[in-house]
Amino acid sequence: MNIRQRVGSDLPRYFIASLIALGIDTAVLSIGLRLLHLSLHWAATAGFCAGALVAYALSVRWVFQRRTLAHHPGIEFLTFVAIGVAGLGVTQAVLWLGVIQLHLLPEMVKLAAAALTFAFNYLVRKGLLFASARRTAASITEHTA
């Protein structure tokens, strides 16, 4: 199986799952701000958590067929969220570079950051969490040998 077949087969579902999670994240943020009168910090945190839960649930039930840590769902979920937080770091770095350093239009930089973050999250999650156990074990063995 070539790289296009391995990556491409679940990429459209991951994209849809990410859009659904973003919608939930944004809805929870808006409800927190507008109806519950939470601070931006708490509303954004609640939105991020809700979006992460939805993205994880869709990823393990619909997007990916293989789960490296299926027998350790707590570790799997924490790793999934940690990758999302790392993706947030990618977004912040791209925004800093584009807006602060290069003085580009923030909305355009945000679009570029979203694309890079999506790719980062997908590739890292696919490689660490949703690879076949045999391939992951072989990779670990190769790197430790």
C-alpha cells in the first residue's frame, strides 16, 4: 500500500470530523460568552474541550480503522488532546510570524495557520495514534536498534 492509499483513505472523513468539532467548539464558545456570560478564557477553554471530545469520538468511531493505543483509551485520549494543544502552538507560531513579523493581514494568516495546523494534527495523530500496531512496533524497534 503506498502513502497516498494509507493517508488518503481516511483524510476526507478526518476533514469532516474536524469541521464538526470546530462547529461544536465555536458553538460552545458562543453559548459560554452570550448565554452563560463566561469570560473569554473560560468560554474558549470549554469550547476547546468540547471540540476535542467530539473530534476524538469521531476519530475512534468513524475516521480511523486502526488504533495503536486501543487497549489504553485514557492514554490515547490524553495523547490526542496533547497533539491538539501542540497544533494550537503551530497556529500561534504561524500567526506570530505572519502578523507580527511580516505584517500580513491576520485573516489570511489565520487561514494559512488553519491549513498547517490541520495537516500537522492529522499527520501526527495518524502516525502516533491511528497506525497499525504492527507498523508502529516495527518503527519503534527500528529506532531503538
